Amino acid sequence: MCAAVDIACWDALGKLLGMSLWRLWSGYQSSRPMILISGYYGMGDLAEEVAAVREVGVAGMKLKVGGSDPKSDAERCRIAREVGGPDFLLAADANQAWTRGDAIDSARRVADLGLLWFEEPCRWDNDNGELRDVRSITGVRVCAGQSELSAAGCRELFEAGAVHVCNFDASWSGGPTEWRRVAALASVYRVEMAHHEEPHLSAHLLASIPHGTYIECFHPDRDPIWWNLIANRPPLVNGVFQLSEQPGLGWELDEDYIEAHRIP
């Protein structure tokens, strides 16, 4: 509820001032590459799925790992790299699946694949120290932060030297206001910022700062709302999402799509 109110207040302020939020929040850049979260287990042939991701027009994908052993999941990453190609942006997300030892083993197996990051490889109970170990021992870029609910929690990740990238989620926490606090802290610790999903909001936040990374989305089959509800969603050009100068969030809703899915 707090995040929803915070988002609404920022949107209203942007409209009042006649400024898009990415520009209101410093306006560092107006575009960011987009990657698609995919590769869920049991969804069919992975090579075909990666090829389908490329057809969507995104710059790359975040592949789910952690549901198998490190050797098998490393092979999944290699398939994604081979099918996607050398220019295909590729990250891996284990959703806190592994022990420290398995996470280090897995990271070493994919160290040559040029991953954007290795996300939440370690279990939650001692993740600050163990993420730091994965990062320092293997050299693989580590990402975490979506499970934190405050800037204070992210500061502990930064102080521990646990992450290269922080993917704090504004919609799960206190909204854009708290996300921007985290981003300010991250700049002090030389940590890059990502955002867990929510492209309608994350695009503005990530574009507004110099250390913003990649916008995340789902495949249209998994998230038809993002791909269909927003009538003025700009087309991707070479995998890049271009924000507009429309005030506030700037999104116009497709009334026909809403009506077609309205519950009587």
C-alpha cells in the first residue's frame, strides 16, 4: 500500500509539473536496454525458448537456475549463450537456491560466459557473507537486493561487499522514494542499480541515474498485461526501451483491452 501511494504521488507531481518522471528524477538518460525473465523449469525445450526470447526483440534474458545441480544448470547457461549468441545479454537467477559451496561451484562453471550478473545464488540465512564470498572467490558479478524492504537492508549488502548490482524493488518496498535512497547509497559504494521486474516504473528509475542497468520484463505469454494494457508502450529498437517526455509515468491505458477483460 505504501509503495502504491508513493508511486501515485510521484505520478501526480510529474503531471503537475509537466515533466516525465525519468527527467524529474535527474534525467540522466532517456533509454535503457530491456531483458526478459525466462527459462523456467518444465517449460519445454530451452533452446527453443531462448530463440523465442530473441524474437520478442529484447536485448537479452535472465535465465532461471538453482532448480538443479550446478553442473546441470551450467549446461543450461551454455545453451542460452550458444543460442542467444555473443551479443545476447545473459544473466542467471538462482532465487537463493544454493549453499555457499554450491554457489561457488556454479559460479566457477559459468565464469567464461560473460554473465551480466549471477543473482541471489545463496540461501537467505547468511547471504550477506556468502554472497561476498561468491563474489570475491569466483569474480562473477553478484546481484541481490530484491528481497530487501528498506535502504537499511541494502546498505548492509553494500557494507559487506556482497554485490556488484542491487535489484531493489520499489513496488515491494516504500516506492520510488525508497528506491532512490538505495540508489544514492549504491553510488557511494560503487554498486550498480537494477530493478526487480515492473518495467512501467523501473524504466523511469533506471534511466534517471548514471549507474542504472537493465529493465526487466516477462514474455508476453506470461505477462500479457504489460504488453497489452499500455496503449503507448514504445517499440523496442535493437533491444532498447525509449522513454517519452509524457508527464508523470506517461502511460496511456488501452481502454478496449480493459473492457475486454472486465469482470461483470
